[in-house]
Amino acid sequence: MTRLRATRRWARLSAFVGSLRFKLIGSYVALIFLALFLAGSAIVVLLRSYQQQIRLDQLAQLSTSVGFVVLQADRQGAPLAAIQQVLRDESNETNVRILLTDRTGLVLEDTMGDLEGTHVPLPEEQRGGPSRYVAANSDLIFMIAPAPRFGPGNRAPTYRVILAVPQASVAQAWWELAPSLSLAAVLSLVVSITVALLLTRSIARPLVQMTRASEEMARGRYDQSIPVHGRDEIARLARAFNAMARQVSSSDRSMRDFLANVSHELKTPLTSIQGFSQAMLDGTISGEEGYHRAAEIINEESAGMRRLVEDLLTLSKIESGQIVMRDEVVDVDKLVAEAMRRAERRAEGSNVRVAVESYAGAAVRGDEHWLGQVFTNLVDNAFKHTPPGGRITLRADVIGSQVVLCCHNTGSYIPADDLPRVFERFFQVDRSRAGRAHGSGLGLAIVREVVQAHGGSVEAESHPTFGTTFRVRLPLHTLLERTPLRYPTSRVA
């Protein structure tokens, strides 16, 4: 069990190390470290000379105060030994090397004992000169001394005090800032890494969610959605992913419905064909009239299957762009007249009235054959759902920059929930009446595809009292002289 847990922990660690979040964190940390290093280097360069000057000023002030003590002791007649002891005590307290010289620069006291008995250069004794003297000798030692203070009667002081400081100690004065700079760098690095963790989390989490959702979609679970936060590129990607997932899920449902509907539509005629053909083989059907009726049913069912397959192929070709629509000028009034002629022939022997209420007097660009098929399908659909005594009306009008074609029928009603789906394949509003007698539900789907291929749109509206209207909108090409009505505005067949 312990080995299994260790293996799982190692696997999680390996996955994290190879993840995008780890790479982002690593890149952020590297950039932050580089930025801090460059900023720290710039600060050191800028502060180095400043800190050195501060150190020299501090030593100069110390030399002035020590020189004043020696001057006072000398004026009070203190012996040399006492003055030397004062300098040694001051040196031990301040940890600074102090030299005591006479007026010629002869070293009388060196707190380190190296320069006693030697001569060192002294500043020129002049009134009104600088308050302190700083110079470097050949041994790279700063010689820091206060300006000479003249005693009573303009007598020069007996002793001179000099602070001897190695140049290296002054040059390294900026190291005093090192602890503070290091602490600031560590705190900045910690805060920056924390911010980087939060930033990478906001970037990596949506990507991880999209990855998991994509893996679920690869397993066939298409109904996926991830939360969207903000308006950045990651949020746009998440919204695009959700839209894609909805589209894929919708396409999957449509495909499943399509297969189920095709199976249902083919099952009934195939059952009839199989049943009657089996009856003919078994001898259940006898007589010329029985065989004739069976053959007639088999032929009708076969013809219905052929029409179904042809409509499916047509719809598939239109959707895939295999059918190229011709680009020609089409007289809309001619389409309406031909649709009226076909409607009249179909209305013969039925108690349905057909009428043309208006002509557009306009032309559109497109394929005359397929635009005619739009009217044919709309009229066929109207006949299927118009009860005896009902009325079918065709209209063509110009509204703005569009030609609006309408096919209205009374006596049928499409519920509001079903209106958005009437143009789907095999969709039947009245399921109890769905079947071979009322079509397969492909006609309106073909209408939508043809109209969209011509840059137009189609919509449906329905009312329980007034019936149903299908309205096709196509871009207007040009206005024509109105064609006189060659058919009566209404007819009772």
C-alpha cells in the first residue's frame, strides 16, 4: 500500500512537472529572478560611490573630533604619553587606525605600530582651507586628517591626527547594505512567486478544464461545458469551446435522430413489402385481384422509399455544396404563376381553395429550378395540413430591399415550441398523423437549405385561429413591370 501511494505521488509530481502550469511558473520565476538581479546590480552600482562617500565623510568627522581632543590636550599641557593613550583608547573603541604626527609629519604614535618613526605627508597649513584633508598614499591607504587648527598667537598645533584607512574597507562600504538588499530581494521573490502562482492558476485552470472536457468528448460524452470568467483570450477560448461543444452535441443528437427517423421511415414500407411478398410466396393471396392489389401496394411502398432516398440525397448534396446553384435573373411572378398552376391541378377533386393575392413585379438572382422547388415544397406541405374546406394563399411582395414570398394555409396550427424545429429533418408536428400519408418531413428542410444558399431566410408563424404562414425572404435584384394576373385570385376546386 505504501509503495502504491508513493507511486501515485510520483506520478502526480511527474505530471505536474510536465504540465503547462509548471512551465509557466518556471518562466515567471526565471523572469522575476532576472529582473531582481538586474535591478539589484543597478542599485549596487548606483549606491557604491554614494556609500563610499558617506564612509569617507564619517571618517573625516571622526578625525575632526579626535583632532580637537588632541588639540585641547596639547593646549592644556598634557604629556605625549597621555595623548597617545587617548588615541589608543579611541582606536579600540572605533576600530579605526589613528596616527599622531608632529609638525613635520613624523609619526609619534601608530595604533597599529607599523608607521612609528616614519614620515607621512601632511596637508598645507593655510588659513581658510578645507575643514579636512583626504588623500591616498602609495600603499592604497586613505590618509584622513582634519584641517590644522592654529593655537594662540597664530602658533601651529604641536600634533596632527591622521586616520589611516585601507581603500578596500572604504570601497566595500556598500556591503553594509547587503543584508537589507538581500532581505528585500527575498521578500520580492516570494511575493512575485505567489502572484505568479495565482496568475498561472487563472491561465492553467481553464485549459485543464478544456482538456478534460475534450477527453470526455473524445469518449462520446458531447454535453460538456466549462465556466467562463473575464473577457481575455482564455475566456474567449472557453466561450468558443462551449459553443463548439453545443454544436457537436446538437449535431450528434441530430445524427441520432436522423438515423432513428430514417430507420422508422424505412421500417414501415419495408414491412409492407416483406409482408405482401411473403404472402404471395406462401399462397396466402389468391386470385388475380389479390395479386394485383399486393403488387400495387409493393409498388407504392417502393416508390415512397425511392422518393425518400432521393430527398435525402438531394438534401445532403445541398448541405455539402455538391449542388451548384445557377446565378441567373429569375422572375418571381413567373414562379408564383407556376406554383399556382400546380396547386390548381392538385386541388382538383378536393374541397380546398387556392388563391394568389398579389404579385411582386420583381426579379431575384438565383437558380430558377430550385426556387421553384421551394414553392412546390411549401404548397405540398400546405395541402398536407389543410383540412377540407380550407384555403391556401400565395403572396409575393417587395418590402424594402427584399422580395417576400408567403404561403398561407388555414386549419392548421403549429405550437410555439415546435416552430423553431419545423425545418429539421423528419420533424413532424402531429406525431399521431406522421407517416407516409403526410410525408417524411424532408420538404421543409430542403426549403431552408435552398433559401439559405440564395442568401435568404425562411420563417414560420402560426395561430390557432388564422392558420400557418411560411415566409421566404430573398434579396431583391431589380423591379419589373407587374405581370397581370393570369389566374383568378381564388378558386374553389
